[in-house]
Amino acid sequence: MTASDQIRDLRDRMGQSIIGQRDVVDRLIIGLLANGNLLIEGLPGLAKTRAVKAMATNMDAEFSRIQFTPDLLPSDVTGTEVYHQSPEGASFRFDPGPVFANIVLADEINRAPAKVQAALLEAMEERQVTVAGTTHNLPPLFIVMATQNPIEQEGTYPLPEAQMDRFLMHVRVDYPPVEDEVKVIQLVRREEAAKQKADTDKSAAKIEKPPAIPQSAVFEARGEIADIHVSDAMERYMADLVYGTRTPAALSDDLARWIEVGGSPRASLAFDKCGRAHAWLAGRDYVDPEDVRAVAHDVLRHRLTLSYEAQGEGVAPDDVTDRLLSEVALP
């Protein structure tokens, strides 16, 4: 199988486990292919954690889940130097923390204080961890997928802008259509029945799972994505979208009132990475405007700081992005 076939197989397997959230599955795949970290936000029970686990289960990758709580310490994430006594003598050795995995689920990341959140900064950006003056490299395949609940305010610590900007995309999970919710009920019922049968009948033949998607498929796909053609006009279109968030008065009076702080150059880089990954998934070897527009909300959602006036009018970042896409001329 080619890398394209294997990645599409991964997407299909995840879609069978995450019903009604096809867009979320696509964004997780794009984040994996673009080698970026994702912030996944949604109300409780919308399969945020399940989606990340579904990806890890179907891949030949080490999975780690960190439940963020107010009493979590940075060493609980990164690892620490531990004193070991042996016949040869005593020494300090580094015991890696749960961040040393291929797919790291930072569950409810906004429940931990700033010191713990900052412990992820170096890992997310530099793909390494420094403890006691020694730098430890993370695995070649490494991605942080963090979840947060938008309605919980008590006992939470909002992510600082510096860390928010390090997420490639901010993925929002919404309620599935009612038809899909019926399928969710049926899926969970089948899973519970299968587990009950396996627990009660130890002699029953185990259902063979298809082989896991190898990590080499991801690296091969990334190599092909690196060769996706991006024209000069498309590069300018990406830059114009981000620049429009910094000089909104040049586009419209409403945008000037709504946007307090625009996107950083990381937004332009995210447009390029995600746009090429989106084009590759669509089977094209070039990026067109639809690829950029398809990922625009996820790229800009967490990078726009809105004014008090916008908040008072009930304007959300997605509304600002919609207006921005309508104001910036297509190439």
C-alpha cells in the first residue's frame, strides 16, 4: 500500500469509531501530516478524547495520556532526575515522563497552572525536554493533542497567548446531527456487547484487528506533502489573510472595531502547512484557494484577540474569519 492509501485507511478507521465528526477526524489527520500540535475544544461528551485515542489505537505508535489537574507538577509531565543506588555506586538517572511518547493527549489542559502548561512549551516547539541542564530529544514522530472544556471556568487556568500560538490549529467539536447520534447509540451498544461477551466467554475467538498503520507511512506522506506546489499567488493570498488581521482598518470598519491583535507569522506558516496537507488529502499536487479557506477558521480561531466591543456585540473569532475571507481578494 502507498502512503496515501494507508493514511486514508487510518482516516476511515477513525471515522468508524467517531461518528458524526468527520471534520474533526480530518483536522486530526491534517495535524499529524503537518507535524503540528492541536488544541481540541468542545463540550463534554463530544468524543474529543475518543478521537485522539482512535488515532493512536490504529497506529503503530506509543500513546500517552496526561490528565491535567490543579496539583500537577512540571516533573509529572517531563520527567525528573531520580537517585539510584546500585552495587556499582550511586548516581542520578533521568526517568522520562509521559511526554516522551509519539501521540500525547493533554486532557483538559486548562485545569493545570501556568507552570505546568509552560513545561509543554519547549516540547511542543523544540521537540525536546531539558531537565537538570541536560537536553533529551523527543521521538521523531511527536504530536501533542490537547483538549479543553469551554464551559468550565472554576478551577481553570486560561492558556497564555504564547502557548496558544504554538498550536497549529484550534479545532472545535460541535454536537453531531440527530441521525448520527442514533448511530452513536448503536455503536456504543455493540462495543459494550462485544466487551461483555469477551469477559464472560474467555474461550471465544478474539476478533483480529487489521494491522496498525506504520509510522513510516506518516513520514512518507510528509515527504510527498513537502513537494506540493504552492504558487506565488497562493503564498501572497495566505500572507494577505494574516496581514489583514493586523491592519483590519484597510479592509473594513467592522474588522477594525473587532480585532484588537492579529495573527503572528506562525499563522502564515500554519496556512502553508495545513493547506498543503489538505491538498494532499484531496489527491492534488498543488494548493488552491479552497484548501486555504478550508483551514482558515482552525488556523485563526485561537490567534485573534478580539476587542471588548466585539465581545459586547457577540462577535466570535469565526465570525471575524468569515468577514476576513469575504474582504480579502482571491488570487
